Amino acid sequence: MNKNTTKKSPSIVYYLLENKAITIGTVCILAFILKLGLALSFSAVGGISDSIGKALEFASIVSASVIAVLIFFKDAVNQQIVKAILQKEHVTVFGLGEFNRALLNSEMAANNPRYVIFEKNKQNDKLDLFRKFGMGVVAGDVFNDKKLAILNFETMQSGVIALGNDRLNVELATIIIEQYKQDKRSTPLKLVVHIINQDLNALFHQNFINPNNAKNETLQLDIQTFSFYEEAAETFFKDNFVDGAGREIIDSDEEYHIVVAGDGELALNLINITAKIAHLPNENKLTIHLVDNQASAFKEKVIKRYPGILNVLALEAVNCDRQTLSYFENDALWFKDNLTHVVVCYDDEGRNLSIAADLFNKTYLEKSVDETLTTRISFASFNNYNMSKIIDADKGSFKQFYTFADVKNICTRKNVLDEQHELIAKLIHKGYANKYKPEMLPDLNDPNVQTEINTGWYNTANLHKKLSNKSQSLHIDMKLKALGLKKVKVDGVSSEKLLILNQELFKPIIYSNSGDLTEDKIIEYSLELDKCYADEDYEIKYFPTEYICLLEKLIRAEHNRWNAFHYLNGWKYSDIPTKNDEEKDNKKKKKHHACLKPLADFTEPELQLTIIYDLYSILYIPNYLANAGYEIKECSVNTHAEPILNGKDKTFNAN
């Protein structure tokens, strides 16, 4: 018997059932001894063999009966476990599909059993695993009112809904929201809903949650949507720069390319994230090559999902069957100049592995052996098996080949419930005062500050702003790279100290590449914002025109990123800026915006003034990172050279 398993058995009943061999053996021996002793006491001389036979028969009957009784009491024990967990702070999980199983497995590893699991399939072979660990299980149809009646909102910290179907997830979420409202609870509740379809996600936030209902103002209900495929795509670009590891692209204005082999949700989300972050200081053009036997149809699917994507980057469909040799011998594709990534990302991991293996053996073997391969080849492996681990670890044999999208590394408490990875986005969303304050640093230990941050973040009326700010947070690494910098997570250092360290490194680089723009001038200029919003006369004291210095190029890159986010979500340019609140609201409802054009076309003063916000997205990076526990450091010469100097083609000497 494994010692750890013994500790994880929630009761003697589960322990005995889990170890049937020991249970049956022990009961048999005890029953045999008892029966034999009694038989010998009352039997005549010479009846020993008969007594042994009766003892064996009795022992088998007793052991079978004991197991039957234990099975009978198993459900009763589980019900008691559920009741006990419901009286304490706990998390409720609805559905036991792959994503929730990964979350629960990570919690088992962290020795946290305070979970109640709702699962329709009573025969799910994973139920006993979680029962034995001490988690409560409610088996049956979750849409049964009697099942949901046991929910205890007083102690439920969070609920995670992942039934394997977007429509069912939304349906259950709305039922739980209504039940929470009817109970009139004052305790906060976070509800995490797995929604893959982004259009349904927006509809869910804007309509089903009903944010403008006055009755909801006192509710402490935080609703978060979660998409595994979106998280997988974001995680990919946390480990990879869209323009590659080096500086050859970012220090030039050359075009570059990415190949995406896929046709499902992961491919769609990867393309979406790529389009959000692929905005470099010199406006390098990116082309994504879609490779599949139905690539043309998939291209139309991409355009339908992200209506304005062709305003952001180029899409090229390459119709080719992976079952043919010509797929892997297309040198014009696989060896294209400035091809930074090949990403194999079907929703079927078996197909991904097969294509990656053929790319290694039939396409890139020679360059891999010669160590001249610069393109990074990544393939999605949702369950990171030993083969995937070997490929990631053995860079001698599999140079430039990597896996990503491992479910167990993405569906963790940190990502699904704690939202630690979204802290920077929350800080951006909170915003700062109109006046530029370089030393601004919200105190995250202050409950009032935390409430202010979370209230803004969960205000579904501002969903598009929240998502735009999240997109801005994803672009920070690219801005840092342009400056020859990177962020590093540190522990045991106060945010105040980190801000000092970050600004000591960040400011000299920024202001040595800012033309004649200084911190004092920015502070002075920022005061014009309040004048504008008060309908007072204001002055345009700064607006970039030539984009020669690095800071101005980063301002342009940030505006291009902002444009891209809105294009991808179906927004269109409106040629009439307005200060009228009602007109503004109508324009937002129609997804129209006057700023949705290149900075070079900003001729209206009210638009030119908004350049301050693009500046803030850069200047407040040290603050955001300090609050989130990151220190800014210089990049190593091997992977990143120094930042661009004034002038388009002029760079520091890395040697």
C-alpha cells in the first residue's frame, strides 16, 4: 500500500474499498479463525476437516458481505464529505472534462481537497480518484433543481463551469447567477465560465449578465470567462517573440512570415493573438501563411471571425495535403526568408505530432543537423507525453523543435481562478490620473485599492476596454525588446524598490531616444487633458511627425496595436469625432471610432491630444511591472542587442 494514498483516503470506508485485497484477506482470516474456533469447540472428535470447510465457507460469505456493506456506505460517506466541504470555503466545479480534470489534478498536487464536483456521467472513471482524495462528488444532471439546491453561496469562493459545450456553459451560468441574486447573499462569488466562441463570450457579458440593472449594483459577483485555446495562444507568445528570438527583424523594416498549420479553435486564437502583438517600431509587414488541404476555406473562416484582420496583416492560403510528399517539399514556403515561426496547431494533437515528425525528417533534417535552422517549429501537444518532453529537452537532436499548449500547465488555479497572469492588465485597466505621475504606484495591500481595481475589471459594461487593456499588457514584452530590455519575476522585493530599480534602467534609455521630449514636458503636456474634458481651451504641445527616434516609433506601434485590437473585433472608422456623451455611446454601440486610422492622418486637435495615452502605455511600464513583482533587466547580447538609436537603420554595436 502506498503511504501517500493512505493519507489521501477521506475515510476508513474508502480506504478499505481502495485496498480490497487487504480488506478481503483480513476479513477472511479473522472469520476463518473465529468460525474454526467455534466449530472445534462444539464439534465431535474427528470432525476437524469438516470444521475447516465450514470455516472457509463462512469466511468467504462474511468477506463478500463486508465489501457489499462498504459499497452501500460509500455513497453515504460521499454525501457527508459534500456536506462537510459545503460548510467551509470551497470551490465548486461543474463538469469533469479535460480542462476541469487538469485543474483538479493540480489542486491534488497542492493538497487542496476543498472542492465539490458536479458531474452528469455517474460512470466517469475519474470520479473515484477525486472521491478518494477527499473531494465531494455530486453525480447526476446539474440542471436538476434538486442538485443545484445544495449550493452554498455563503462559503462558495468560486464556481468553474466547463461542461464541454459553450451553450450549456452559458445556460448553467445564467441559472447560477439568478439563484445567487435570489438568495440575496452579501458574500462575494467568482464565477469562471469556459467559453470558446468569442462572439458568444461578448454576448454573454453584454446581455446575459445585464450589467445596467440597478438591482445588481450591490451584488459582489465577479464573472470571468476562460478559453483554453486563447490561454494556450497567449502562453505561446509568453515564451516566443512573434519576430523571432533575435533582433534581425525588429531592428529593420523587413517583412517577415509565420506559417500556421491548423484549422480549428487553437489556430484561430493563435492568429488572433499574433495580430494583436505583431506591431514593431518600424512597422514591419507580417504575412501569415495558412497551410491545410482546405486552407482557402479556413482563410475565409479567419476573416469572418476577425473582420478587420486584413487591415492588420496579410493572410495567404496554401492549399496542400499533408498526406502528400509535396506538402513537406515546398521549399518556397518552409525556407522563406525571415520565416520566424512554423506553428502546427490542429485541435488534434495526434495530427500535430505526425506533421511535426514529418517536418523534422523530410523538411528540416539537414538544417537541424548542421545547426543552421533559425525558424522555430512548434506543435501543440495538449497532454505532454514523454515523447514531447524528450523533444523539448533534447536540443542537440531536435534543435528549434518545441511543444506548447499542455493542458496541465494552462488549466491551473493560478490561471483559472487566481488571475495572477492578468494583474498587469488589471492595473492598466484601472488607469491613472490624466496628469502624468511617474512615481504613481497603487498599494495592492490596501483593500480599498483592491476593490477599486476589481470593480473596474469586472464591470461588464466596459468589456471592450477590458479586452483592449489585456491586449496592451500582452504587448509590453515587445516594447521592452525594442528597448533592449526584458522583465524578470522576482520575490522578496517591495514594489517601491522595484519601481526605483525599473526606472533607473528604463528612463535613461527612453529619454536618450526621445528627441527633445523630456519628462517635465510630458508632465506639463498631460495637464491639457483636463482642459479638454472641461471644454476649456487646450494646446497641442507635442505630436510626432517624423518617427525617427525610438520613443516616437513605439508611440506609433502602440497606436497600431490599439487599431489592430479594434479591427479584429469588427470596429470601423468614423470620420466625425464628438464630445457628446450620447453620440459617443451610439458610436460605441455601432463599433465606430474616430481614432481608428494611422497617426499620420490625425489632423484634428482632439485626436492629436490622445497621443498622451499612447505615451502612457510606454512610460508607465516600470510602474505596472513593479506592482506585479517584475524587475526590468537588460537583455543578454546573445539574444538581444541594444536598442535602436535615432535614425531608422542605425543600431548600437552589440560587440
